[in-house]
Amino acid sequence: MIAILGAMPEEITPLLDALKDYEEIRYANNVFYLAKFKDKELVIAYSKIGKVNAALTATIMIEKFKAQKLLFTGVAGALNENLKIKDMLYAESLVQHDLDITAFGHPHGFVPGTSIFMKSDGNLNVLATKIAKQKGINLKSGIIATGDQFICEQSKKDWIKNTFKADATEMEGASVALVCESLNVPFFILRAISDEAGGGAEFDFDEFLQSSANISADFILSMIEEL
Ligand code: ADE
């Protein structure tokens, strides 16, 4: 079983539209879509926004639906100025930018028993790079900083970018990484840029959410073919 997770309906409807045939299972105040694609069993869901929702849904996909790999598809705000709207990047590592016990002398993003940065699966990243090359897609990679905040203010953007050397920001990736790492499930986090996370990012987000989500979902489907 392979899990495909998004945060918002817009991030998974391109997949459901492409697959057409799926079963819906209601569980834990959410809907899980079971489908087959090229002989592969898939469980697809959108978690709803934020780290807790994403952690809950990823855990259910693994523990209840027995997912052995998890691929995340969605959009992100760019922190690195080389990333433009509709560019795609995958996370090599992820950090929770809003995890803060610095009052006790710890660095931002750290709590005892965890590491600041979590690394994604090398094999899935290599596969993605190979597919991107075959398709002539300029797939980038980098550090994704996750937090329960929509970033649309230059000072906040600069702080996250400088504190974590992060390339993009979103609201789920690092929590999914933590769940997958804890449960030994290889994971891949893909994001297409919807905005640049500075002033007015909310307008770009609204405008580019669907088109960027489509780009990410398309790529995830081509990865499934090769898994
Ligand atoms: N997802 C897409 N754009 C984002 C932003 N600017 N902040 C947080 N999550 C996002």
C-alpha cells in the first residue's frame, strides 16, 4: 500500500480525477480514498491544514491502512529567491520552525529526543530526480520549514529563511516526516510553489493554489508508476 497525502482538497482532487475509480472510507472525521493505479494499491487523503491534522492522517494511513511508503503532494511558499511560483521542490530535510523551547537553552526547532532536521528517504529522492530528468522538469530540492502559520510577512519570512537556511515553508511536511521516521516508513515530500511567503502572499496563494497543486500531483502520479 502506498499513501498519497495532501493537506487541502485542491491538492488531492487532481489525483482522484485522474484515477476516477475509488472507494471512500470514512474514519477519524476524515475520508480515505482507496484506489488502484498500475497495479499499485493506493490510499489517498487530505489531512486538513496544519501539523496536528497531518500527523494524525499520516499515522492512520500507516497504522490502519498499512501504507509502506508515503508521498506528500502540495504547495508551499518560497523562501529561497531562486524558487518561483510553479517551481517544484522536494524536501531533503525538514524542520518545525515554530517549535520553540529556546527559553531552556535549546536551539529553535529542537526538543530533547528529536533532531532539529529530519531527512527524507534517499531512494525516493533519487527516483524523483531520475523522473524529473527524463521529463525535462527542473526539480529542485532543499530544506522545508514547517509551522502552524501561513507566512505572509517579510520579517517572518526572513527569520525562518535565515534561522534554518530553509528554501520553502508550509504547514505539514515536518510533522509527516516525524511520523514516518518514527514508524520506519520511507517518505517523500513534494511541493510546488504557490507564493513567495512575503507581504501579499495570501493573494498569490489563492491565485496559484490549484495550478501549482496540479503540477505536484501530476509528478506524484508519475512517481507511483515507477515504484
Ligand atoms: N503553503 C503555501 N504557501 C504558504 C505560506 N506562505 N506559508 C505557509 N504555508 C504555505
